[in-house]
Amino acid sequence: MDPQDTIGTAFGAEQGRRDHAASEPARAPLLARGGLRPRARRGRATFAGFDRVRADLPRERLATQGPEALTDAQLLAIFLGTGPAGTDVFEVAETLLRRFGSLRGVLSAAPAALRQVHGIGPAKMSLLRAIGIAAQRALADEMRTSQASMTPETIQSFMKLWIGSRPHEVFVCIYLDARHRMLHYEECSRGGLTRTAVHPRELARNALDWNAASVIVGHNHPSGDAEPSPSDRELTRELARTFETIEVTLLDHIVVGAGSVVSFHERGWL
């Protein structure tokens, strides 16, 4: 063999070893993070982390298969983007769903409760709250334009998104036209943790201002128990009598607790 060829071969082998060694430090931290663990599969090296990514690609699945293909956890994972160091974003999403019971529960959860979940800092908490508010407003727009959307289930969902996470008691009103479409909704009164002041005559004036044919009222119980108190029932009777004097119907009074609601209409009290 020509001496020059021998030198060239040796130099090439040495350079290959150097290139391989140089690549190892860049790969090592990735392995150390636990995201990529080599294992044998069908005669080739693969990585468990890559397999997980291929199995859970919610953005791609949303684009190619539509929203029906996504679980609630996968949808939340899209919102959250990433998890904290050492925690998969899917684990954070599943923790949120377990803690708050449903996707609606997550989006209507109080900020203080969200911050108690590992992986939910101020930025992600604000994002989830903003999504909940957007969902509430989108639902309100639908209730304004479509009579068919004004079902008991829709109204209760709207109430949960609107006042379910308030740390203080609030009393709210939804004014409807003769076709049961929403004209306006507003917070009418705000009180402490156990009591709020509601003035039936003032609510009647508001109903007249909006030319409402009917009204749905609601309030929250920050204690978490949605069961109406005797004073809640007495207030509802007084409101119904007051609205009746101006030919406005009180359709329902909805009490929102921690993940549950009580409808006076469904109880047969209205």
C-alpha cells in the first residue's frame, strides 16, 4: 500500500472517532433528561420518548382528524404547551382534570385553586382563565342569537363559567326576550362570603329597561354547597311576585356551588 494511502486511512479513522466523541456530550444531556431512552425494537435502536411523542401528537391529530379525536387531557396539553422540568405536560393536564372533575371545571376554577397544581404558574393560570372567559363569552353570543341554544343545560353551564369560581358571593341576572333569546346579562349585586344584598324593585326596573319578557337569576355559594338556604327560597318568592307585577316571568333561579348547581325550576319551586 502506498504510504500516502496508509496515512490517509489512519487520518480518516481518527477523524471519525473525534466526530463521534464530539457528538456524545450533546446527546448525553438529552438522555439524562429522561425523554430519550434507547431500547431495542425490531432490530433497530428507538427511543421511548419518540414513541410517546408519535402516540400523542394532539396538534397534528387536531389538524388531521378533527377535535373529536382529542381527549380532554390532550386538548388541555395543547393549551399548556409544556410541563415543568421533569414532568410531562400530559401529567399536568390529567392532574387538572382529576382535581377539578372536568374540562369545564378546569376552565371555571378559581385562580388560587389553579395555582396549587404543580406545573401551573402565573402564566398558565392566566391562560386557562382567559380560555374560560372566552368560552363564557362565546356561549353568551350564541344565547343572544339562537333560541335553540337556551336549554337548561346551556344556561347552567354558562352560570358555572360565569360565577362558579368567584371567591365572594354575587347575584346575577339574564334578561330574555319573548323568544327566550338573551338580551343582556349582568352582575347585579356583590356581597361577602355568606351574604349579598338584592333589591327586587331595582331588578324589576332593569328588566323594564331591557324590555325583557322573562328573567333568569343566579348566585354562587363560595362555600361550595349549592343547596339553597331558606333565605334563598324566600328571596326567590319575593322576586317572582315583583316581576309578576310588571308582567315579567321569573323562569329560574340557579345556585352554583363547587362543581354542582341547583335549579329552582327543576326542583318545582318556580
